[in-house]
Amino acid sequence: MKRIHVLFIIVLGLLLVASTGWGAVWMYANNSKVPEGVTVDGIQLGGMEVGEAASLLTKYTDQWEQQQTVIQANDADVSSDSRAWTLKELGYDADASAAIAALKKLQEGDLIDRARYRHSFEQTLSIDYSFEPKAFDKAIRQQWGWIDSSATTNATRVITANDRVVYTPSHNAYRLDVDTLRNQVNQWVEDSQTTAATNAADLTALGTRKLELPLPIKTVEPEVTLEKLKAEGIDRMIMSFTTDFASSAEGRAYNVTSTAKVLNDVELAPDEVFSYGKIVAATEKKYGYREAPVIQNGKLVPGIGGGICQVSSTLYNAIIRAGLDIVERRNHSLPVSYLPIGQDATFASGAIDFRFKNTTGKHLIIRTVVEDRKLTVKLFGTLPDNVRYDIESITTSTIEPTIRETVSDTLPPGGRLITQQGKQGYVVETYRTLVRDGKVVSRERLSKDKYNAQPTLVSIGKGTEPSSKLGPGAPNDAEQAPIIEDGVGTQAPSA
């Protein structure tokens, strides 16, 4: 290979000498100017002295790196200051060392080397432009990094003690959009590279070139905005209903209060179905239920959880007066003292639930208040001011009590003793009337309920003739499934 190189130089020298003579070869090899037509990234250098061309490239890259980017942060919610950086400070670099080295090589080596190099010199050279994104990001974040520490605040909704619905606005957070800013500066830098040739003769103008940009800020909304929260439709208290348990023993009062605590603040989405059984289960787990009278097969007996149906019944009355749809509801087998017949809702574990559907079209919040042995259920949501629902219960028939006789060893023959006075039963129909702007719009029957009569219990002496007023009576208690109303307990499976 070395031999071929030497041979090429000899041949080239002979050709030059043959065609131009040694003087011409000497002048060609020692030419101090850049060959005609040579450009560096569009900058015309042909015909310039090599040293002058190299100096021009050095000055050009220095001035190119001194171009400024001015960032203005003028968002009133964020900041109000500006900062200027040179391209060099932002991580941009222009390196002409390779092109300068190529130019200087025109004057290096022996006569033949210089002649050969000039003869094959590239017409187009380039400047090496580079960028370090980490330097860019560091510069911006050192100036405004505190913006990224801001945090969102969710909007809040509070229902006050006097039943006002109060909203507190949300607050946005802000984040530096460094990616967008970097892309904007990169585009400007690319444009400056293509326009550099027209400015090469005026390096001072190039160095004063400036880009002004607003600081791009991304707004981060909280998960819960005021608009989203208000869209749920909790506008006001739409219904309230109160029942009294002043005569209840401590166990029953405890059960009512505990269940009301768990029911408090339950929120239903549109069309969500509420199940009272879930409230009972949650209360039993959190507080436990105490002993209080329950209804089993039409009789008051000791049990666990007595009083829980006062909560479901109070809720039921608020629900029907707010116009919501009832999915499942059954009356007690006996009338209750705290409500008119036809307007109660019982519960029995595994057998009877109270369920309704939130048909308001918006969210619904249930609030409970227990004070002075009174239970109040309040509904908060959406209901037009010009709408109300009237409830009316009508007794359509009564059921006379039967007489149930048992033989007593302590009574003489013919003796009779009433040990329990019977009570009438009832058949009741309950209607709901929709009134809008004071005018009746519709009337619907909500339920037809039967309340069992309680038999008169009579003890008779041996040999006494049974009364002619005996009715069909009730089945033996042992033959009935042990349905426990108004309490908690395991129910026998249905037949």
C-alpha cells in the first residue's frame, strides 16, 4: 500500500510538472486561500485566506452559541418573572473544529501532499451541532422548579348542622411543561442553522439574535372539581321525617341509635338500589346489637336487635315522601306505636329486606340525627321546589280477634279467666299523591297491608264447655317458621 501511495505522488508530480512546470506546482501547493466553491453549512469560504476562514468559523460558532432564549413566566396564578439564557447555557453546542482542521491541512505536509490534498479538497464541509437535554431541563427547573411542588385541592361539600349544603371550590396545581418548551427552542435553533449563511458576514447580528417565549405551564385539575361535585345534584334537603322512641328501654334505644349512626352519610348514585340489610350487617359488625323485644310470629318476645325497624320505617317514610321507587318492603305483622298503620317497613334477617331505588336522577345522601329520644332521617339531593308527595293510609277492613282457650288446673269447672285481651287486625291501603304547583298530578297505591289480629287468651277450668266464639285460631307456634321481625337472627329456610 505504501508503495502505491509513493507511486501516486510521483505520477501526480510528473503530471503537474509536465503540464505546468515546477513553478506552477509550487504556486498551486502554496496557495494560502481556500479553494473556490467551498462552503461550510452554506457559509461561503472559497477565496478566503485559510486563517481568515478558520477565524470566521470560530467566531461564527461562538456567536451562534451566544444567541439568547428569553423565557417569560407571566401567568398571574404562577409567577411574574423572566430569565434569559444563551444557547450554550441551555446545552446547545456548535463545533467547527473538524472543518477548521480540514482548512488548516491545506497548509500542512510537503509540496506534493499539499498539492494532492488541495486537488481533492471537499467542496462542502459542516459544523457539528449538538444538544444536551439534561442541561436544558436543569436550567429551567432551577429557575421555576418550585412550580411543580404545588398540589391540587379537591372541592368539598359540607352539610351544616342547620341543613345547608355548602360547597368549597377546588384549586388547581401547575406543572412545568418542559417538553413543549424544549421543542419550541429546538425548532428555533434548527431555523437558526438554516439562516446562518445569510448572517455570516454580520457576526454581531447573529450573536444578538433572540427568541422570546412564554413559559408553558400545564394545569393539573384535582380529581374532584367544584363542577363535578355540584353536578351530583346535592342541592338541598329534599325531605325529613321524624319518629319518637321515648318509651323504649335502653337496649332498644341503643339499637336504634347504633343503626342510625351507620346509616348516616350513606350516598347513593343515580339508579343505585339501597338495601337495608347491608346497614344492619354493618351495624352488627361495628357496634353489636343488644337485647330488646322483637316480633316473632305475631308476638312480642325477647330477642336481639329490637328497634332496628324503627330506623327502616323512618327511612321508608322519608323515601316515599321524596317520590322514590320502592323495590322491596313489607309491613310488620303487628301495628307499631311510632307510626300509622300502612307506613312502616319491617326487616327480618334472611327473609325480609327493605330496598328502594334512587330515582331522583342525581346523587342522594341520607343523614340521620338522634336527639332527645327522637330519630330524624333527612334526604339531601334534587327535588323541584314546586313538587311534593302526600301520603294517605286508609283502613279498608278490620279483623276481629279470635279466642284462644287453654285448660287451667287452677280454675274450677266452669271457671273462665281472660289472660290477654285481644286486639283487632287491619287491612290498610296506602296511597301516594303527586302534587305539582298545588295541583294533583297523579295518585298511586303504594301498598296493601294486613296486620294480624291478636287473639284473646282465656284460661278455662277442667270440664268447661269451649266458647262458641272460638275462631279458626292460629297454628301452633312450633309449626311456624321462626320469622324474627324488628331484630336479628337466623331464619328457618322457606318451605
